[in-house]
Amino acid sequence: MDKNELRREWEQRIADYRASGLSRAKWCQQHGLKAHQLKYWLKRMEDPTVPSKPSTTWTSVVMVNPSSDDGSIQVKIGECSIEVKQGFHPSLLADVVKVLKTLC
């Protein structure tokens, strides 16, 4: 089955599901499908530009002054910068970087 046939099949399934008035779980049970499959296709039909899997985004890192006396580094994201010292918590840094990427 090619992609177009598969899409048409799921368009029909989604139309049937919406017309049924049943919950996603109940409708899938009656039709021998998994609820996550229906959820995937519902989302895909709402916005066909949504990729099937999340894509990875890379950010470049430039070392401006690699020799630091106190063992710290400065990370710049756009116009924002943060200083990271030895013993930092990696998951906290990741959270801060995510926030800075949205702000800067």
C-alpha cells in the first residue's frame, strides 16, 4: 500500500470514528486498531506538515576564551549569556538553555 492509499484509508477511518460518537478507545477496540494509531493519524490530518517523528535541532558552540582561571565558561545564546562554573547541574543548564533560546 502506498502513502496515498494509506492516507485515504485513514481519512475514511477518521470520518467513521467522528461519525460514531464513540470514545477513541471504544472505537479502536471495535475496529481492531490501537488507540495510539488513531491519535497519530488524527494529529497528522489536522496538520499534515507535522513530521511523524520529532526532529533534532543542533546549536553551534563557540569557545571565545577557552582558558579560564576559575574553571568557568560563558555560554551565549543570541543576546543572552550565562556563566557556568565547575560542579554545575547538567539538567538545570539544559533547562536554562531552553528558556534562553525562546527569549533571545
